Amino acid sequence: MGALLDQAQALARNLLRKRAVVLGLHYRRLFTPDAGVDRDAEIVLADLREFCRYSRTSFTPDPYLTARNEGRRDVFLRIVGLIELDPAQVRQFMELEDDL
């Protein structure tokens, strides 16, 4: 029984890893077509960076607001991670926001 459970858990982990790889490919195609971030993607990512409070602290005196802020930030970090942007590219979005 233990071996069967171990096999099932290993299979589930493998499926989750494959799903993450495929999902990452979809995000990269959406946000970085032709191996580069296009202008529309830059604008959307700059907006998300600001809305998700990427460059600001999540903390406020209200714990519910802190949790909401951290949830927003987590979404942006997930997108950045899936499309494999480096910190320098994220900083470019900070500069882009000033131009909008």
C-alpha cells in the first residue's frame, strides 16, 4: 500500500511540474513574443507592477489590507517568474510607468 501511494504521489508531482512548464510557455508567448517584450506587454506589465505594489511594502496597520496587498504582489511575482524576467527588465517597467 505504501509503495502504491508513493507512486501516485510521484506521478502527481510529475504532472504538476509538466503543467508548470507548459503554463510558463503560454505566459512567455503572451508577454514576450518573438523573444522580446513588445510595447503592449510593457504597458500591461508596468500597470500590473504598480497595481500589485511590486516596489512598495505590503504592510499597513490593517492586517486585512496587508494580506490583500501581499496577494496582489504575489500575482505580479508569479507572472514575472513565469515569463522569466530578470530584475533589470522589471526596473525598466518602473521607468516606463513614468512615461505613461
